[in-house]
Amino acid sequence: MACLNRQDWPALGQFVHDDVSHNAKALGLAGYRAMLEKDFRDIPDLGFNIELLISDPPRIACRLTFDCTPAGTFLGLGVNGKRVSFCENVFYEFRDQKIWQVWSVIDKAAIEAQL
């Protein structure tokens, strides 16, 4: 999370597997990095905050909280710079001590309720 919050993209490969997938879509490290870079372009004040963390190797489950201002459309919703707070539930599976699989669900209903 610290790597993401610093936007330290060259260091991402220390933590993320070359063959990473997100929600069953194979992205590879370059695709995963591109996805994260886009997230930060779309949400300039994006910050990953861990509310809950559970470890059961080789998996980690997290509840992440966000309080941010997406610049335009986010998850198909016209947020357009309004501050919103929401959670993401994410599961990470590790291979070779790096994140290999990511499954995540964002609480879109919480964002809709604030708009």
C-alpha cells in the first residue's frame, strides 16, 4: 500500500508478480501498473487506507477505505470532483512472495448514495 500511495511505479515489481491478474483478467505487471496509473490520473487525491487486514497465507484480505474526489466519471457515475467516501474489499493471492491474483469489489452503492 505504501508503494501505491507513493506512486512508486518502478518499485511495483518488487511486490506484484509479472503474471498478475485482476478480477480474473490477466493483466501482467505492465497492465496492472497502467490500471493503477489511470486510477491516480482519474482520482488525483487517491490514497489507499487499510481499515481491516486478515492474513491466511498465501492470501490476504483487506477492507480499504477511500475519501477522495474523482475528477470525472468513476465506475460509470458522474462524480465530477465531488468528494466521496467508499470501501473496497480486496483479496490478494501470492505466488513467489508477490501479488499474483487480485479480486476486488468496490462499494458503488455507497458512492451512488452520496451523489
